[in-house]
Amino acid sequence: QVQLVESGGGLVQPGGSLKLSCTASGSDFAFFAMGWYRQAPGKQREVVATITSTYGSTYADPVKGRFTISRDNAKNTVYLQMNSLKPEDTAIYYCNAQKWSIVQAWGQGTQVTVSS
């Protein structure tokens, strides 16, 4: 059973940057599609960005041009570089791992707060 651990959240001013990391246990990481999701208070969890095992990526419209998802299979880690952060980006950010479109695991989440 794969386990995911996120890190890198925090408090940042509008216009600032953060880089989130999600590290997976086990040896199957290279075969997983990985995704970053977020959930703001009172809202449903939504997809932010995804990256396949062959490095294809997709982004939600609100973050296109500001966020970049990447992965390092040697470190079993997926990253989310977030630039030009806005208050509406405030949420708990989660990563997940999928194999054959089946969710294998969710991380515990990391809080991102964008505020002056």
C-alpha cells in the first residue's frame, strides 16, 4: 500500500511563491499518475494539476500559467511550484496517486494560506 506525505505549505503574501512536495513510499512510483488537488473551506475538493507516468501534464484553468507540476522518479516525489499566488489559492492541498485510473492513495494534506 503506497503512502503519500506532502510538505511545503505555509503562509505567503499575495504574489508570492511556494513549492509543495509529495513523497511516496514503495517502488511503484514511476508507474503512477500523480495529482495535486485542493479544498477550500466550504468548497468541494478540486483538481489543480496532474502528471502522468510519461510526464504529460494538465492544469485547472485558474492555475494555468502560474503553477507547474513536475516529478522526480528517482526521489519518488511530485512537486507543485506555485507562483503569483492569490488569496483564492488558499486551501488544503492534497496529492494522490493513481494507477490505471484507480486512486491508490491520498496524502494527509498541507495548508496553503495566501494573505497579507
